[in-house]
Amino acid sequence: MTIATEIIPPQAPPPAEARPYSLSRFFGSLFMGVWLAVFAGLAWYVYSGFDQEKFWKYVPRIVSGLPVTLELVGISIIVGAILSIPIAYARMSGSLILSRIAYAYVYFFRGTPLIAQLYLIYYGLGSFKNAFEAVDLWWFFREAFYCALLSFSFNTAAYQAEILRGAIESVPRGQTEACDALGLQRHHAFWKVILPQALIVALRPYGNEIILMTKASAIVSIVTVFDVMGWTRRAYSFTYDFQMYLWAAVLYLLIVEVLRHVWNWIERRLTKHLKR
């Protein structure tokens, strides 16, 4: 007995169900339209009011603050990374005293504004001038740049400690058990097995922290540090033209884009063995 079979050609998928035009879609479209109109108006204003003489006079001065910004962010990130290792270790330790002290440190520096921490160090510690002169440390605390560097390092150390702690705790418990089975000492297992795996997990959060610190560095201009924003404020005080801040925003955007691409390249290089 022969059964005839007929090959059914592939059928087109059913048409997507039409979404009703709801009130939320109306307000969403209205919101986007308002933002597009504002952006278009701002772009037209900048284009029509562009002053070439001001641009070539003040933009090089704004760019001259870039080395100060990069130096401040770079050194604070490195110092914060060094400080974050013992802080993260204390947070994970079995000692109640160490754990509480590290928790209090992280809680304070993550829970208070960075600008308040900067004021506490620059203005607060500045009131102890005689004490610092007695121990020959006033040369450090009288400089706004060093105070900003100290406050930024303490702040990012708290964030990096939590990033590192979360990354270490994400490493499977079996890795530690395998190290114990092989007879590796705890510190060797940590530095050679656990920490390299944790750093791969922490790569993306570290990149985000660097970008956030780069943008937050603009607040040092209020304590007379002439970084990018410091020179921008100075240029605005001469011209009263808000385009100075627009050009500074474009410069910060370029810095962030360069950092993002560099960090993506580093991540691709370090995680190449994890891709199939």
C-alpha cells in the first residue's frame, strides 16, 4: 500500500498583531518630540552663534587642563586599586573587628557625596594647619590638587573594594577546594588562581568606575584646581558664553569614548580564551 505524500512549502509567519495606540505611546512620542525639538534648537543656536575667534582663543586653554584631569584620575585609580585589596580582604575576613572597620569605611565613602568628602579633606583638614606644620605635612594639605587626589583615592578605593569582593566571591568554591587538594598555600592560591579569575569578572565594573571617576573629576574645579572644568569656568568668567561648557562637555565625551574603546580592547584581549 502506497501513501502519497505532498511537500508543503514553507509558510510565511503570521502578521504581527497591531498594537493599539495607547495613551502611554502618545506621551512617549510627545516626550521624544520635545527632546528632539530642544536638541535641534540648541544645535541651531550653537551653529548660528558660533564665534570662531572665541573658539580658537579659549578651547586650547580648556584642552590644556586635560593632563591635570588624566593625572588626577589615573593616580587616584591606581592608589584606590592598591587600597582596595586589603579593604576587600578585611570585608571577607572572619575577624569581626576587621570586617566591621572595612564595612564602615565602604559605607561612609559610598554613602556620602564625593564633593562632601573633598570639602572635608580640603577645608576640614586645612583647619589643622599648625598640627600638620609640626609634622611637616602642610605642604601636602595646602595644595588643592593633593587634597583632591586623596579624596578621590579614598572614594574609588571603597567602590573598587566592593567590585573586587563581589568578583572574588563569584569564583566557584571548587577552585579553592582544588587548590587545597593540590597542597597550595592559601596566599599562593589567592594570588595565582582566585584573583586572576576574579579580575576577569571585575573587568567591566572596573571600566565603569574609571569612566565615572573621569566625569566626577570635574568637581575639583571648585577648589581651584585648573583641570578641564577649571579652565572652562575661567573661560566662562571672561565671555559669559555657555558654549564654553558645551565644548567642555564634548571634550569629556571624547575622553569617555576613548576610554570605552580602550577598555573594550583590553577586555577582548584578556577574555579571548573564554570565547568559543
